[in-house]
Amino acid sequence: MSPVESKSRPTTPIYLYGAAVQGIQGFIFQTNELKDIVGASELVEEICTQMFENEFKQDGELIVSAAGNIKCLFYSEEQCQKAVLLFPKTVMEAAPGITISQAVVKTTQEEIDQNFQSVVDELEKNLHAQRSRACKSITTGLMGIERSRRTGLPAVKVEKDDFLDLSTFKKKKRSEGSTATLALAKKSFGNNQLRKEQLALDIEKLTDRNDWIAIIHADGNGLGAYLANKGGNKKELSEFSRKLSDATIAASQKTFNELPHDLDKVIPIRPVVLGGDDMTVICRADIAIVYTKSFLSHFEEETRLRGFPLTACAGIAFIKSSYPFHYGYDLAEMLCSRAKKDAKSRKVNGLAPSCLMFHKVQSSFVESFDEIALKELTPQQGHSFEFGPYYINTQDNRWTIDDLLKHSFVLTGKNKGENKDGNATKSDIRNWMSLMYEDIEKAKQRKNRVLQLVNGDFRTTFENATTPIVRDGIKCYPAYDILSISTIVSLQTK
């Protein structure tokens, strides 16, 4: 039966199908090889944008297809069963390690037209229940089988004495000798003339003066509330999904074009995920704050131009290139969530302001940010070096991103690493921080002494770095963050 015939008969059952792609970040960051991450991100991009459409769209009416979330109306039970049976198999064979949660709601055209929101709510409820059910992996093997040295999964191929599991083999196959690795970068940068040699496939290509890199994860604010208000109409939901992805892509492209870059050299940014309201990239550390600020600003602008003003928050994990990417991403996601929590308490007209939070990983231990804050950022009870998040626009009792960059730039100077007065002020801040862990009174004496000796911008920066803002009874200082950014920019180890 064709869709036209079914619509003319409201009592004919139709089926709202939903799928959620799970394990995306784990699949992408399973390895510390940038080449494998590139291949994985391209596979995920194909799954989230093309795979369902190419195989099943012709059988139904696609409503949402973004960031691993799919909603599609099927007008016959046979068409719906085809998607339920074949789509998970198609995805898991293309990207072993990723799993799919599925749910279906049987309904009618009349109910879709009159009460679409309740049908969607029931679908989401069913999807949520399915996510908690374990899905059998296709990468398991027998006890005695040869395994990959990097992932511990069963090996399916040997290349130069390197045992590759199925997932890694698929990623390498995608990243080596295939123009497909350009697809996500072209979309992210808005440049269809990109050549493969312009994109980094080795992590060393993303570093510059030192070995610091950044993992950035940004996510939209208030999307759930918006969908609750506007998602009750099938056409509006489909249009919103398309416009949201378009806005995120446009924001990414404008951000890239604002940064100074030489297209004859390797671009120091590697897109990992871009779709829906999500953006994840790996980039050279010294450009991460400026890149993120620009993206958040453009995301606000592009969503506003499309008629649904949204904001976003971001987390940035500054890590050494040898640090496990998976833990770096987890930290970036935790920082993004922490920024969102603070932003939600500052809503204006129901909208949380855009902000970012970051941390420079100093330890080789893998911990949650709560543990990091307690062990590394708490010099004394009632005092803290956790000062973020940093906002795009002015907020009471918070700094803007520009405030942070201004003071970091004073310490760095125009000639990176050659600012003698800035280096002296950095030493003063470090010494003051060390004393904060030993004795608060000694730290106060040190501060007063330094303020008597320095002048101008260096005095202002030192004073700002060592002066607390009280939040929930805790004195919070920006010294750690100012030093982190200035060091990342100026440190030269190569």
C-alpha cells in the first residue's frame, strides 16, 4: 500500500519507528591513533547521515535524522519490520562496537495529525527502556583466539606484526586511501576543495611548539524544553531537526573561516562529530579557547537566524598528545555538563547563557573531574582554584572568556615565550599558589609583597589572578586557569 492510499484511510495502522545510535564516543576514541579516530569519525558520520536514508528512506517518511537519532514513519508493517531487522545489522557490521536501540509505536494517521507529541513521547519512553537492555556484541571471541594488543578484541587481520580487531580494521580501511575521510572535514570547514594531505592523520601534525592538544565537546542548551513545546507537529519536528543541523554546520564553518590558517599546510583541527546540536573536535591546544568561543557565538547567531534561538556550552580537555583520547573526551564531556549546570542557574527568558569550562590535565591518573577538583584545585578548605565556567557575555560573579584571555595574554606577550616580565609574573603567581597549599597567611604576605614591586598590566593581572570571587561560601581564584592558558600558548618543548 502506498503512503497516499494509507493517508486517505485514517484507521489504517502506521508505525513510528525510532532508533538511537549508542556507543559513538567509545567507538571513536577506542584507540590513541589519530588515523583510527579519523576513520571512526567518518564511519559515524555516514551512519548518522546516510546509512538509514540510503537503505530505508524510500520505504517511509523520514522525520528526524541527526546526531544518531532517527525517527521515521512507515506505512506498512512489512516496511517497518525490514528496518527493525536490518538496520542494526547494517550499522554493527559497518562499525563494530556501535550498538542500536530501537522502538516502534503502532498508531494511525489521525493520531499523528491530532496528537503527534503523545506518540513521540511513547516512542521515547520505549527507546529509553531499550537503552538499558544489553545488546550482544559482534566482536566477542573464544578464549584462545589471538587478540589485538591495543583493544583486547579478537584479531581478524595482521599488518606488519600488528594484530587488528574488526573495529580497528574497519577504521583503518576507511582512513587509508579513501576520499571518504574528507567528507566530515569538508562539511565542518565549508571547503569542498580540501585535499587529503591537508588533514592530520598523525597526532604530531596537530601539535606545534609543544605536545599539548585539546579535545572540545560542545552541546546545545534547552533543546529538550524546545522540543517539548514545538515538537507536537510532525512537519515542525522534521523542519526543526534539519534547521538545527544546518545551524550547527554553519557555525562550524564560520568558526573555521575566522581562524588564521594556511591551507597549504596541515590544518591543526580534526572534526570528530558534527550533527544535531553536538560538536566534537581535536585541535592544537593554543587555538582551542578562541575556536570554542567563536563556535558558541556563531551557534547562537545561526539558530537565531533560523527562528529558534538556542545557546550552547562546551568543555575543553587540554591533554598531552600521549594521554588516552578516550579519557580526554570523557573529561571534556564532564566539563561541558558542569558548565551547563552553572549556566542553567542563570537563565534569561528561559535560556541558559553560553559558556565554556576547561581543565589542563597534569596527572597521569584517570579520575572524574570532581576528584580532580578535590585533589588538585582545593588548596585549603573554603578555597578553590576551580574558577570556571567562562561566559561569552557578562554575568554577575563570573568572568567572560575575554577576561580570561586578556590576563593570559599579559603573561604570554606578543612574542610567545619571550616576555620576561610576563614570565616573572607567572613565577610570582606560581609561588603564591604554592603558599596557598601551605599557609594562607604566608600567601597573603607574598601577595602584598609582589603588589609593591610590580606595576601596570602585570600588577593588574597578578592582583586579579590572586583575588577570589566568593561562590556558595567558597573563595574561588582564577590563578590556575590563567597560568594554564598562558603556559599552553607560550611553552616550547620542540
